[in-house]
Amino acid sequence: MGALARAELTLLGRTKATLLAALFAPMLLPFSLSANVDQMDLKGTGLSAGSIILPSSIGFSLLFAVYSSLVTVYAARREELVLKRLRTGELRDAEILAGAALPSMAIALVQCLVLTAACAVLLDVGPPSAPHLAVLGLLLGLVMWPPLAAVTANFSNSVEGAQMATMPLMMISLLGSGTFIPLEVMPDRLASACELLPLTPVITLIRGGWTGDLSAYDALGALVTAVAWTVLAVFAVRRWFRWEPRR
């Protein structure tokens, strides 16, 4: 798996478009979000600009550095018959997919640490009130999005089509998971529906880790939602993932 991860990291460095999207999109989106936050009425929500932008920045990193890039990686390796050849070796299926995901996960982890430090300096965000919730949210996100990427790769028959396949879930997550628009300012019914999206429990746990006002009931609900999405994605990969090119 280590050798496979190093090979994927080398290939990622040669794919300039994917690498640029994974590295710079999560870094640039928080700046556009800051202008949107300044126009929000946050009275009575208990939120500040920092408590909105910091968790959203981590969400951007998971979407672009992990989910979007991995859909392209899985689709490319499938169409090039790399995945099919790897299955003839000693690695098990889960190890093949995990090895391909390790570079993107490492990039996202480093990005999250950098973004957290930047928000702490620029937005005067203090240390998390409940760090265990923030760490749990980040770990759940890192574990959840690779299998979701593998499932999404099934819906593309080319590398070019892989980016189009990511758009529905990415747009829904950006608009409905509390990244650009916090759930606290949404209508109650809409917020309740958005709580079921895969990125929402990650944002909820990380935000709750910094604000410290997330109840045990809400934290448990977010945890259950994240685990449910992860289990469902892993099941879908084991059942329907395509190892050969779509013709």
C-alpha cells in the first residue's frame, strides 16, 4: 500500500489540473465565503465569522482535495486498466482503493491544519472548546469521502466525465451542509433535511468542537449520520464498484 500510495502521489503531481484543484480551490474559497459571512445576520445563532469559516474551510478541503480528486483518480486508473492489473497481485480490493486514496487524504489533512492555523491568526479564532469533537469530525470526513468518491466514479465512463459526475453531490454539499449557509440561519424544515447530507455531520462536529455548544444528543446524531453514510458507501463499493472500463 505504501508503494501504491507513493506511485499515486507521483501521478498526482503530473496531473496538473487535478493537483491545482486539490491544492488551491480549498485555499481560495474561504476568501469568497468571508464576504458572504459579513452580510449574514448572526444574532441569536451563537456563531461568529471564525466559527463559520473555519469548519467550512475544512469542508472545502474534503470536497476538493479528497472527493473530487479521488473520483478522477479512480476513473483514470479504471480506464487505464491499472485497477484490473492490481487485482491480480497480492493486494486486496480494499487495500488497492485505500492505497490510491492515501495521497489525497494526506494533502487534505495538511490543508486542514494550515487552514486552521490561518483562521486562528486572521480571524482570532481561539482553541476549540471541545477538541475531541473537532478531531472526530475531521477523521470521519477523511474516512467517509474516499468510498463516496469510489461510488461516484461508477457514474463516469471517462476521466473527463468524472468531474461532471462529482458536481451534483458537491453542489448540494456546498449549499446545504452548512458551508456557505449555516444551518442555524436556515428554516427549520430545510435545516432538518440538510442534516442528512454526508458533509453536514462533519461540519456540525467541527463547528461544535470550536463553539462548545453542541449537545450530546446533536453530537450523537451527527456521528450516527456520518457512520451511516460511510457504511452505505463501503457497501456500495463492495457491491457495485467497476474494476474494468465502461464500454
